[in-house]
Amino acid sequence: MIQDGHMQLSYELDEGLVEFCTALHDNDFGRAVQYLERLSDPTLAEGMWQNLATLALTQNKLHVAERCFAALGDVSRSHFLRETIRIAEKYQQETGELTCKATIFTIKYCNVNWRC
């Protein structure tokens, strides 16, 4: 219910959108992905997948970002992230460290246009 001067207006909330935004706010990436996977309207979901991908990259959640780009049909970004994850996991097994700072930097700061 919104009070605008002497008029009261009521708007129906989109509970799904509220759920998605709450998941983003809470950094609950799994819940956000599950919500998007259940959406039946791909045009509505496209912007949400993009927002989730951007947030996932800023939080270094490369698996989530890879899933988002796959859902968006962005094969090159999805493949790049999958290979980055594979290399990072191999490096971690060999050294006990998880370091991919240069690649993560590249992903984050080239994400806007994907051109460096």
C-alpha cells in the first residue's frame, strides 16, 4: 500500500522477484540460481542471469558466474571460466594454494565489454 497525497495505491508484489533480490542481497547464490532455473520466461530471466553473473564475479564465485553465462548462451565466457576453474583446482591440488588473482582481475575488469 502506498500513500500518495490523499490517494492510496496498492501494488501487487512479485514474490519471485522479491525472493531473487533477497537471495542477491544475502549473497545466497544457490538460491538465486534455483529461482532463475525455475523461471519459464527466458526474456525475464536474461537480465537477472546477467546481474547474478556480475555479482558472482565481484564475489569470486566463478562456478556461479560460469553457470550464469551458460544460461545466457555466452559460450566463450562460460568456457573461459570453466577452464579457469579447472586450472585453479589443478594448481590447488599441486601446491595446496588457491591463487588465480590475475585471471580473476581479468574477468572482473573486462566483464563490461569483454575486451581488454
